[in-house]
Amino acid sequence: MRGRKPGRTTGARMARWGRFVAVVGITVSMTAASTPTVLAASPMRAAAPAVAPALSRGSDGLDDRRVPSYTPSQCQGITINGSGAPAMHKCPSKILFGVTAPPSPQDIAYGLTGAGTNALVDIASQTGHPVAIAADYQGWAYEPGFNLAQAQAAANAGAVEEINWEPWDYAQGVNQPTYSDRAIANGAYDGFLARWAAGAKAYGEPLFVRFAAEMNGNWDSWAVGVNGNTAADYVAMWRHVYSYVRAQGALNVSWVWSPNVSFPGSAPLSEVFPGNDYVDVVALDGYNRGTALSGTQWQSFTQIFGADLSTLSTLAPTKPIWLAEVGSAEQGGNKAAWVTNLVTQVLSQPQVVGFAWFNFDQPPIDWSMSSSAPSLSAFQAALSGH
């Protein structure tokens, strides 16, 4: 059934350490006046190979650490505004490529909630692309405030963190009245938000926050139609959290609104959209399960994303569109061809800036890029030059 997250049982996240997104192939420029902080090497890998040049500032005053040969005239996939917040941009013939992958054993041992330096370096080695954005999943019940260690782990690999921020206890299912959208909108967690915002502000580096994603499904406690939540409750919650965090001075955060692709019975996207004044990036999650599961069939990019991309373009015509979670099974079709077409479609869409691949092997579906030699070759060839 479209809408259920791969690897997640009903009412529970796959693990506390969550999942990881690394986006490669982008460039960052800086328009703020101050020089960004250079973080110390990660204790997880004292002699890790470099995945991006050391931070330096060109004669134009821009941060050019993300590409070996930077010129001001190049289109930048990500820029940093004067408040320190990152922004995604559509660039001709370029794509923002992401990977959702598990952390290494060392990452877990150091208490990280998502992938750290080691996993980022490994992904860069496999794909041949530097990792530029690293995202992890953080549940409110398990994070007392801003997770500085996780942000630094991403920065140590030359990446910007994307926090997939989940207002619930992942182990308690969808019925959690204390985490209802209305309770959050009414200020029940303002103390937590204040602590988190203070930490994010003190960190000072650019961050993406993908808050309460897939709200149009029925498998998370913040979703519409479960836990007593209505679409109006969700919008009120989003606006409250967004406004409260910004009011605390955490202006280095950009906000990603990320529904699942629509399916029969899902909440209409127009009803759960917080409004263009409250989001910086709009996103979609969608998967081709092929014939791997009972009742599923092979689906093309257009079948999965086409209608919702049109809806997002109408709702947010000036916002970048990010495919936040994407995956394909091998069963039922040609995965390598599906991957090649995915990249072609993303490049051809005027608002779509890129995608993050779900790189897990979860029988009966191996979503990983290396599920077969043709699949991995397709990724390497499709991303080459972009």
C-alpha cells in the first residue's frame, strides 16, 4: 500500500537512531558577513579522508568549500542567506542527489541518532560524489534539546544537516494524546522548543528541518485522521512551531514541508499545506514497490509523482520541490531503467531540485543502489556530470 514507510511496522519507527539522508552534488555560497565556524575533526574517525575541500573564502567573499573549482557565475544548488539559513535552487543540468542509509556501528556507539562522519564518507566513496546534506531522524520523546553532536558529525564530513523532526514517541504507536497536533499548537511543548531553538541558534550553521512529514498518511501520531487530529490542527501546529522557533532567534533554519504521495483516502495536500509564508521547501515521498508485495505493481515516475507534483506547483509556485524519499524494488520491472528515468525526469521538471534515495535492504525489497550491478551502474552513469 502506498504511503507505508519501507521498513516501518504500523505505529513504530524502524529504530531510535532513525534514518539518514545524504545529498550530494550541490554547492554552497555564503552571503552573511561573518566567516562560518570550522568544526574540529570527528572523534569517530580522526584520520578520515576528505570528502570536500577545507573551508575557504574566494575573492568574491563566498563560501566555496563544496566544489574544487568554484566560480561566482556557476549556478549554486544551495545558497546561504544573510541569516545563515540554506535555500535550495534549481540549476540547469544539475541535480541534488540524496541517500537515506543506516548509520555505521561506530555512529551508533557514539550515541548519534543518524549517520555520522563514517557513513557519509562511505557513501561519498561509493557514489563518487561528495556528501553535501546529511539528514537524520529525531523523535521529540528522545531528544531533550538540540542535538549538537549530530549536527557536528554532518559538518565534520563537509555536510549541512537536515533534521527530520518528529513530534512523538516512535515506540508508542499513532494514538498519543500528549503529542496531538492541537496540544502542540496550544503550547504544550514550548519549553522543549525553546531549548531546541537556543541550541540551534548557538550552533549557528545552516540547517534544514523537515518537520512532521507524511502528515497526509495514517501511520504517524501527527497525521490527519489519527490521534484526534484534523487538517486544521496540523496547520495550526506547523505554524506555531515554525513561528515559535523563529521568534527564539533560530533564523539559520530552513523549513521543509514533506507530504507522502497521495493515495486513496489520504488527506488532500491543499488542506494540510501551512502556506507559503511558513515553508521554505516543499517535498514529496514516494516508492515503486514493483511486484515485491501482495497487491502492488510496477509504477513509473509519472504514475507515482506526476499528479502531486502538479498540485505542489499550484500550492507553492515559487518554492523548490524536493523528492525527500524515493526508492524502487527490482521485482516486476527494470530497476536500472527506472533509476535512469528518475534522473531524467527530475532534470526536466522546472521546480524539482533533486531526490534522496532510500538505500536500505529490507526483504523482500532491496531498495539499495547496489541491489544489482545494473542498478548501481545506472546510478553512477545517470548522476555523472550532474
